[in-house]
Amino acid sequence: MFALLKAIVLGAFLAGIVSLFIGSSGATGGMLNVRQVVVADFQFFWSWAVFLIGAGLSFGIFLLMD
């Protein structure tokens, strides 16, 4: 269970970094579907596809490390 929580944090970090580079150039990343999100005067780029892929990969790596 703790591996899943750590994987979610790393997946969010990966999604933020990758979406920042793709979204700041004005692209959507095709199937990655990078979008600009506005939350109370704070704007950032986000992609659910990158988040799920990153969380899944890190979860698998954490399970293999046990």
C-alpha cells in the first residue's frame, strides 16, 4: 500500500515536468493530451495519460524492489 502512495507522488511529479515542457511550447502532445489547468489564479499544464503511465511504472519498480 505504501508503494502505491509513493508511486502516485512520483507519477504526479513526472506528469508535471513532462507536461510543462510539452505545454509551454504550445503543443498538446497528441495522445498525451496536455492541457492548461487554471486553479484560483494559478496556471499549470497537466496530462492524465502521463500521470497514469508514470504512476504505473513507478509502482511496478517499487514492487520489484521489495
